[in-house]
Amino acid sequence: MIGDLVGLKWRDNELDCVKLMIMAQRELWGREIQASHEYFYSREEIKEVSQNIIEEMERIAYRVERPQEGDVAVLNIHGGLHVATFISDTEILHIFEGHTSRIARYTRPFVKRTVAIYRFREVGKW
């Protein structure tokens, strides 16, 4: 249930936006997505990790213009990429460093920072 994914605390090397997205895909839509890279990173490595996120998403998903439930938004936030899962066509589940996971409306500030919206074409390694 979505409620089980709200209020989780960010934990360095344990729970970040990528891991929350993977959890949501498994818990809400039964998709088993495994990261092929470790996404534990320092501030200095954020740009490299961000490029890995785009490469991985391009491999297992395709870009769409209009989101629907289960899609993933990749956003440019403070010079690095952030991922969020659409739980409806207007709401996302996400987590920022130092905060807890939450549901937010996909409003103009998020839309302006969106690099791409992806829909999974297959289930597999990520």
C-alpha cells in the first residue's frame, strides 16, 4: 500500500530517491527492478551518478509526454538528478536528502525541472 511508503526517513547508503522508486515499483506494481549500479555516492560524485540514472532509464524504459500511474519522473534538482514515482497522473512519491518520503502534487515547480518521464517497457535489471 502507498501508505507504507510515506514517512520513510532518508538514510545515507540505505534509502534515497532511487531506492524509494525501486521499492514503489515492487510494492505497488509488482515490478522487480534491480539497480545495476550502486547508488551510494558523495556530493562530488552526483553528476556521474546522475548520468548513470539517465542511461539506465533509457535502457529499460521509454520516454512519454503525459504521465500515468507507475511512471518515473527524472528531475534536475540542485545540479543533480532526482527520481520520483507517479502514483497518479498528478501526484508523485519522492524523497529528498534529509527528509522523509512524501506524496506531492506534480505542480509547475516539478514540471519545470523535469528532464524526462519514463514508462517501463520491461521488468529487469536497473
